[in-house]
Amino acid sequence: MAEVRIEILTRAPTEFFHCPHCEVAFHHLGLGQAFRAEQRAAALPADVCAEYARLSDWIGELVQRYGERLRIELIDVASLRGFFTALRYRAWRYPTIILDGKVIDAADDLGQEAAGEGGEASFEAAARQIAERLGARD
């Protein structure tokens, strides 16, 4: 069965941990959950959290529809890999959707004003192109 590779460059929530010994001690003292809750609350601004939730919903819909025919990778733009991937594809706005090595551009279908906005138009354009590629590979 044919696969479609989807890379998504986005800002993603990140949690940092202490060394394993400290984590065990914090857990037994009841402090571990407090540290995690504080990190989650301060990880991203509300608008970025909403964008991430919208992206998660979109990915969930794709997985329900196409299942194992998709290979999806989320790449945090704050990581080294994300930085170099953004440079490679000249991606300056997020989320950026890369389908089989080609950046999906909403402007292809919706006019130049929609280019690079990373919003619903990009998700719709990407979903159409994914459907076309999977349909062509059947």
C-alpha cells in the first residue's frame, strides 16, 4: 500500500525534565505534578495553543480517513531539526505543511493573498492534495 509522507513544521508544547534522580524525589514529595502544570501553563501563548489544537484536530481527521497510508511527522520549529528544516524549505510561517518533500501552499488553489497564512486555507489545500495523491496511487 502506498504511503504519503507529511511533515508539519509548527510551534509545539515542550516540557523539560530534571535528572532521573531528582524526578523521583520530586514525585515522592508531590512536586513533580506542580512543575509540569506550571510548564504546561507557560509553554505557549493562548493563540499558539489554539493553533496547535486546530492542527491536532486536522491530523486526527486525516488519520481517521486514511489511516496507515500516511506517515506524519510533527517537527517543532524551536528544535535544531525544525530550524534546519525551515531553512531547507524556506518556511517562515507556521504551521507549514510539507507533502512528500514539497511545501503545500494555499495560494496554489486560493489566490496569492492566502499564501503562507498557516490557517484553515492551508489545511484545506493540503487535504485536497493529500486526497489527490492517495487517489492517484490506488
